[in-house]
Amino acid sequence: METKKLILITIFSGTLFSIGLILTLIGLTFSYRKKRILQKQEFEMEKKNLELEKMNAVLHAQEQERSKIARNLHDEVGAVLTMASRNLKSFLKEIPEKQKNREDLLFTMEILEQSVEKIRSISHGMLPHFLVKFGLQKTLQRLMNQTEKTLGHPCTFTSSITKELQLEQQHEIHFYSIILELLNNLLKHSHPKSIHINLELNSTHLLLKMRHDGVAISQSEYEYLLINGDGMGLESIDLRLRMINGELLYQRNTPGGTIELSMPINESTLSNEKINLQEV
């Protein structure tokens, strides 16, 4: 009898030991897998951060190069054309009204003046001095005034933000550059008669809504073009969106459509300091 009890106790103890050993092995396995998953997540996060840092460096270098080209266009080419236009104006005063060459000279002056205005427009678009100096809201108002002149129809900008929003320099440039690229795409492909932009700020995001009466695309069409298209514009928009953790939402209406751009607002997005013009 005692022998049977001893055998049972031994079997029971062995069983408990085996169960405990199995549970320990299972726990170690899960712990190892969890550790590997965490390591993989950390690796992916570090990889993503490194990619973002590289992209940011590339974009910053591009902004500096654009600034350099814009200054050269404005300060050198624009200045030379302006001087040529002034010289022609002085020469024009000495030519009689009915002389045959006078009309040719007036036509040449008109071409020069158009070239100067075009260079100014290009340089201002490449170098966001107005954005840096006056902020996002005034720059968007100015942009819509220029767009209204281009289209010949009313284009408006409205904002529910009562104060001038102080954004971190690169975030503000990325946000504005996305808007500018979206607007250029609309003018090029959608052929709208009028465009309306509204800017608002809630507790977590800066939101911009762009409404137009042109040819619109849906969100699925935008995502298809982003993957399968070969245009640099959408690639640039996607790159800048990743830099600011932003999102785009396309919607087709009747008529026209809307594009919504959102950017999260947090400590890294906001700035309490004025931006230095020389850094752009």
C-alpha cells in the first residue's frame, strides 16, 4: 500500500514537474517571440526615422537650391531685363510718334515687361520669402488673389483662425508647398473657373479645405495615380505629407470637388520664435 502511494506521489510530482517545465518553456518561447517582435518594431521605427531624416535632408537641400536659383533669377536676370526695358523707354522718347520702327519697339518693350513679371512670379514661387515674413494666412490670401487674376473669376480665402499661427519653419514650408502643388495640379488638370480655400484649427489638427468647380477626382483615383502615375508633383506631395504626418482626402462633388489637407498640431509643429529669413 505504501509502495503504491509512493509510486502515485512520484508520478504526480513528475507530472507537475513536467507541466511546470512545459509552462516555463512556453513562457520563455512567448517571451522570446515578444522580444523579437519588439526588436523588429524598434528596428522598423529606427529605419523609418532614418528614412525621414534622409528625406528631410534632401528636401532641405532642395529648398536651399530653389532659394539660390530664385535669388539669381530675381537679382540678376530680372535686374538686367529691367535695365534693358528702362533704356528702351528712354530711347522711345526720342522716336517720333509716326515713325515706323516705333511700333516694333513698343512690342519689344511689352515682351520685356512680360518677361520681368514672369521671372518675378517664378522667383516668388520658388522662394517663400512672403511666407517666411508674413506667415501662412497672409500668404494664402495673396495666393488666392493671384489665382483670381489668372482665372478671371472669384477665388477666395477664408480662415477661422483669429491669430497668426506660428508654425515650425520646415512644417510651415512643407504645408504651404503641398497647397501650392495641389493648386498647380488643379489649374493644370481640372480647369476650374473658381477655387475657394478655407483654413481652420482644432485642438489636434490644422485643416485646409480647397473647393473648386472643375474636373474632380475621388480618393481611390488619387491613390491609384499616386502608385501608378509618373508625375513628380504627386511624389513631391506624398514626400512632404510624410514629413509632416499629414493626410489628404479627395472628394468628388456635383459639380466640382474638394481636397482636404490636415496636419497634426503638437510641440514639434508649433514654434514660439520668429523664423529667420536667411535660413530659407
